[in-house]
Amino acid sequence: MDNLSSENKKGPLGTSVQVRLTAQDIIFGPGKAMLLEYIEATGSIQEACARMELSYSKGSRMIKKAEKQLGFRLLERRIGGSGGGGSRLTPEAKDLLKKYQALVQRVREDADKAFREIFLS
């Protein structure tokens, strides 16, 4: 590998990291974070799942499993009807998502720094 900083056919060499929160099993990661972000943006589990090209049942299972593992609710749900239903993140879910996003950003920055130090110096 000569001259790693130069571009190859696919672009410059760099890093890509995924952060997952675990406790014996994966509890929270990029997929669940994206699902919560879409629910927050749309107010709808169904719409969030559609944007992710994910079945509603799979999205609901992901949320229920995470809630069980984390020990708190991620969503406040309103049942449909004449006024319509919807979902929004609980304060705990908003805090989890905010902290997870900060951790992801820090890990990416640290990985990029380590890459530069190790591969480009």
C-alpha cells in the first residue's frame, strides 16, 4: 500500500464506524436511532417505517425490544380515531438519542484522528 492519501478508484481512503450500545446483546444502534429520528420528524411509526423501507411490524418489534432492554418507554402513543393517532418520543428517548448521536460524533472524530495519525503520518 503506497501513498494511502491518494485517491483510488472509489475515492480517498478513510474510516467508517458504527456505534452500538450493548449489554450482553445489542440494545441500540444506527437502525433504531434512525427509526426514532423519523418518528420524531413524522409523528408516526408507520410513516417512519415506510421511509426506512421497513415493515410496520418489524419497526414495532424493534421499539418494543429496545424498551424492554432499556427499561423505559421510548414512545408516547396516541391511538387513532377522529383526531388521528400518532407517536412521539418520550423525554428519556430524546435524551438517549441525543447522547447516542454525541457518542457517534465523538467516535467518528476519534477514528478519523487515529486514521490520520496511523496511516498518513
